[in-house]
Amino acid sequence: MLAVRSSGSASTRTLFALPGSLRSLILQRRNLATATDSLPAAASNVETRTPPYAKLLKRLREVRRLLPGRPLTLAEKILFSHLDNPEESLLEGTNNGADIRAKATLKLKPDRVAMQDASAQMALLQFMSCRLPTTAVPASIHCDHMIVGEKGADTDLPNSIAGNKEVYDFLESAAKKYGIEFWPPGAGIIHQAVLENYAAPGLMMLGTDSHTPNAGGLGAIAIGVGGADAVDALVDAPWELKAPKVRGVRLEGKLSGWASPKDVIMYLAGKLTVRGGTGYIIEYTGPGVESLSCTGMATICNMGAEMGATTSLFPFTPSAHIPYLNSTHRSSIAEQAAAIAGSPDAHNLLVADAGAEFDDEVVINLSELEPHINGPFTPDLSTPLSAFKKVAEANKWPETFGAGLIGSCTNSSYADMTRCESVVRQASEAGLKPKADFFITPGSEQIRATVDRDGTMQTFEDAGGIVLANACGPCIGQWSRTDGVQKGENNAIFTSYNRNFPGRNDGNRKTMNFLASPELVTAMSYSGRTDFNPLTDSIPLPNGQQFRFDPPYGTDLPSKGFATGNPAFQPTPPIPDSSLEIAVDPQSERLALLEPFEPFSRGELTGMRVLVRVKGQCTTDTISAAGPWLKYKGHLPNISENTLIGAVSADTNAVNSVTDMGGSAHTIPELASKWKAAGQPWMIVAEHNYGEGSAREHAALQPRYLGGRVIVAKSFARIHETNLKKQGVVPLTFANEADYDQLAGCDEVSTEGLYDVLQSGGHGTVSLSVKKHGSGEEFSVPVRYNLSKDQCGFILAGSALNLLSQRGKGA
């Protein structure tokens, strides 16, 4: 069993180890917040959560010296101020600094790391193998992914704590050992907690979740990464990033009526597509920025992940950021940021320089923007609300929908909740009840406690709404539906979430998730119809009259201040305790210590077989499904049984169905396991944007564990491509995309030139030698690679962790 050994002091006891009756008492959620409950939730003090401004400004001066006369964008200022060695990163291979974007390899030292519970397990298992006493930078763990939404928070939260006790104990004990702040289940979603406590103008942080850029709403460079990348920062190794291009988005005008910040990013996703942000940072500018709230900016930055952007951010905006920092008990940060932002360009870290150039620019007039609905099955299928009825009819989408779900990390701010409340109040006063099931997910205990205190939550519950736990829940696939919808049954839902891939929310690939603003989802829930437009349509009343909604209204920040809420949901202090020992039961089905991957063999990869040629969209959900599989995130052998179960084979045209060399049929993980046992290395062939979606590194770890060595695709999503390299899997792209059609399952493939490229640190050409299964036809396929010197070292060593472990042992 997992054991935590210590001196036995009471301070080491955990919430999850308490007797059931006492635990239930602590977990009572009502009447814990009061109007005077205004203490900050974070265990660390404000000083330790303040970016190292003096250090960053000093580094910015050094960057100015290296790049004299060059105006810098805000993204460049913050990134370059976090360089470990500015001269090396900015001048080598960049024509002496004249050609940095998309050319330079930035080696960065982030200020902070945040991890959600599903990904933290593997990140901590990797960190533990480095044998260091504490983390090099402040870090936090947030238990938000493994809580199932079903009957409501009061039932779901205790059930989830009981069901995940082993994992929560592991995470909390590891956090206490290494000095990591641990936010227990119920405290809230990682991105909301980060915005409320850790995000700050000029900060640079890494988060083990693709929606980490949410913190860009408060002027931070926040980048979603896999666990191995997070470990770089945790062990004080420079974190590597190819210098992004910078796309400017100029906002003009002002939102009004039903239009919301959500519609800004929904429109932009439709314009740029899920691949349009790859290799870019999105930087928002223009007079329209002044009209947005801090949390509205966060919503926009959050969904930049749906376009593949490295991150998104807003400049320091006094009208939005100072009130938000003050209300979340960080006035000292607001004061320092305001002073820096008021400095001349040369010393101003928090606003782009005058004359700074973007690689391209998009202009959005907020005054003309109308609400949008995106989906189904992809977040970039964007339709203006006024056209949605005709589009739905043309595509024969369902006329009714069964559930409206609001909240999540994307849209659970006080402003979101109060705007939705105004919609509910209008309908309730007219005697209406929602026709679709209505679920509310508060983003954090702070938000829940505040809207509970201010009566908003009661308004939702009186209308029949079901309040779920402060967690990801249905958004990440942790949704146990009780409405009788069967797997494989066509149906529709409307959500204020950020992502809507097939099967993501409820495991049913036929569920069509339409994304919209929370106020639009709320209004449409009263009609229950997908063709309802609350701006123009009416709902019949029992008395024969017609009801029409007025535009929603809300409040950006609570007039009484934020309530802290349940004290049991506050984080542990970041004080390391080296006396703690963390043992993992060898028989555990939830946790397993990691065995190092074997180093790259001397010479080329030969005799690989194509496991599957994936057809169409292949997200990280496709490669490593969430939902019920989240419980195995700390157990690589067990979770590997879901590898690519959502993939469509171009050879069989079926989901999760491939054939062996002898013609026998298998699921994809079955055949991978069979080949692994036989010592048969394999590879995957894929189309565009392979690995789009979340930051989950299991989508790279699992193929590596099962014997995968190469992925060749038309293109890759940024985070996943990096994760593959960190785990020793080689990502290659077709020089000629048409060659995708030449390959098929069971073809024999060997690399040519790859070993020399790895040995030289990323120089040379690579091709694939193919021998067709069955016919024996032989031909060569030219491929491209994107490998830095360090990444070549990861692959040669077998994984980045192998290198870090060697350094740890040496230390």
C-alpha cells in the first residue's frame, strides 16, 4: 500500500485520512462563507507570489543591449526577460539577432509551475526519480480532474474523495515532502485558482494543462506543457521553446447586449482554425482592451489553446487588472505593476513597445460582434447566432438538446455567474423552468462561496439547476449522465466549455456539444431547442402570452469582496519536509513507479511496422482518452490499455480496429502490446495537427511504453510534438503530404539518416525506407524533422527524464 512515514505529528495528517463522519462534517459546503470572510486563500504570502520584477527588469536591460533599437512586443519582453542566457538564445543561429522568431531556441527559467491532479501524478513520479529534496521554483497541485459530476456537489465530492483516496494521499504527501502547495479536491479548477492567487503581470509559468494560458488574462506568459517539461522547471533546468511568432489581435469598440468575451475567441477560432495559432503567441491590443474585465480577458486567453497557440496574453490594463488584484488580496502586486507600466518603453516590462511589429494582425470590432455558437465536434466550427438555425437545419443537427452546462475553467467568473443569474431571474419571474437539464460548475471555492453568499446560487437552485463540485467534471469527461441517453445515440448539449471533441464530455461520440457563452447556454436551456435565438425568439407562457429575454447584465467583481469559503479547501503551506517517505504499493492499480526507457540504439531504427495509419482528426483525447481512464494517470501500464482507442484506421475505416501481419483483427492497444511482447518496434502514420487538444503527456508516454518509436504526420500540435521528443519518440513530417497515402498498416519501415541527425544535434536529412506488406514493393519517403540539439540528446538518452535522472544522481 502507499505509505507516508513521518514523525507522526498531527500536522502530517491529511483530510482524506480522517474518519468518515469527521470528513463529512468538514466537507459540508453550506453556510461557510460570510460577508466578512475576506482572507486570501493561498497558503504562501503575497511576496512569494510576486514576480521577481527587479530581476526581470535587469534581464530586460541586458536584452536591450543585445538587441539595440529593436521594439519588442509584450510577449517578447516577458519571454526574453526569463532567458537563462540571453546572448546564447537570442544571437546564436539568428543572424546575430535579426531573425529570432521561429528560428531561435529560447532556454527559459519560468517563475512557477502549476499541476492538475491527473497530470501531476506522472510529473511527480518523474520528479521523484531525479532525487532532489525540493522544487527549484514555487509549485502547486490542484485536485480538479478526477471528481465526477452526477447528482450535485454534496454527493459527488465525498464519493470522489473516497474513490480516489490513494491518489490524493500520494499527491498530498509528495506535495508536503517537496514543499508544493496542495489544493484539495473541492478547492477549485486549476486555472481559476491560478488566476485568483498566482497569476500576475509579467509572470512566466508552466502548467500541466493546455488551458494554462488562462492566466494571460492577467498579463502573464502562461504555457501549457507535459509533465516532463514541468520537471525541467522543477529541477532548475532551462526549459526550451522555439521562439514563437507573434500575432496581434487588435480589439476596437465595446461589447454590448448578448455579446460577451467568449464570443471574441469563438469568432477568432472560426477565423484562424484549430491550427491557426500553432507556433504563435497571440497578443491582444487596441482600445477595445480597456472595455474588458480581467476575467473576460482570461476567458479569451483560455480558449487560445483551441487554435494551437503557444499562449495568449493581454497587456497590463489598470482599469481591469488593478481592481481584480486588489479584490484578490494582491494590492502590492498591483502597485508594483502600475509603477512598471508607467515607465518609459525601455524600462516597461508590461506593455509592448511603440512600433513593435507583429507577424500578422487580426482586427475585431467588438461593437459589431454578435454571439457565436461553435461546434459540434470541433471548437473552430463557428457560426453567428443569427445564422445558426439555418446551419443546424442544413446539417440535420438535433432540433432539441438535453442539457445546458455552464461554468468550467473557461466561464465561471463572478461576472459570468451574475449575467446568467439575470437570465434565470427573468425566466423565473415569468414562471418558466428550464426544459433542458441545467448544470452549474463553479470554478473555485472562492467563486462558489461568493455567489452562494450573494444569493446567485439560490437563484440557480430554485430554478432547478444542479450545482456540481468546484471541479472540471463534465468538461473533462467526468460526467455520469442520468438522463437516459445511451452510448451511440445522437443527441445535443450546449455548454460554456472550451473543447468539444467527439466523446469528450460523456464518452458518447454521438453527443454533439455546442459551445456558447454561459448566458446564451442558460437562455437556450429554457427553450430546450437548438434553433432558439434569445435575441429574437419568444417562449410561449401557460397563459398564452409570449416571453422574450432582455439582454443579460452582471457585475465584474462582488461589491462585498470575495468570500473565502470552506477552510478545508485551502492549500497546504509550501514548506518541504524531507522526513516524509513516499512508498507506492507494487500491487496498486492506480500508481506505479517509472522504469526508464531504453536509450536509442547505435544506428538507424530498422524493421519498424506501421501500427495504424490514422484517418482524420487525432486529438490527445483520441490517443489517450480521459473520463474513466483518468484514474490510471499514475499507472502507465494500466492506462496504456486505452492507447488510440478513439482513432479511425484509414485501412479498416473503423474506430480502434487494425489487422496483424497474418490478417487477424485486433484493437490498436492489443496489437501494440502483442508487438511489444514480440520485440517488434512500430510507428504511427497520421494526418494534420496530430495530437491537438490537451497537454496530456500520456499521449506520448503510452505509445513509447508500448514500443512506438516514430510518428510521421502531415503536421503536429505544438505541445504534443514536444511531449513526444521528451519521451524519446521521434516526430517526423512528410516532405510531400501525398506520401501519407503510400503507407499502410503492417508496412515495414526503416529510417535513413536519422542517427546522423541525432548525433550531430539536428543537422542533415532524413528519409524512410518502406517495404510494402504483402507486395514487397520498396520505395523511399522523404521526411522533415524539428529537433534542437537538446532534443536530439533526449532521444539518444531514451527520454529527457533519463538525462535529468543522471544529473540528479550526480548531484
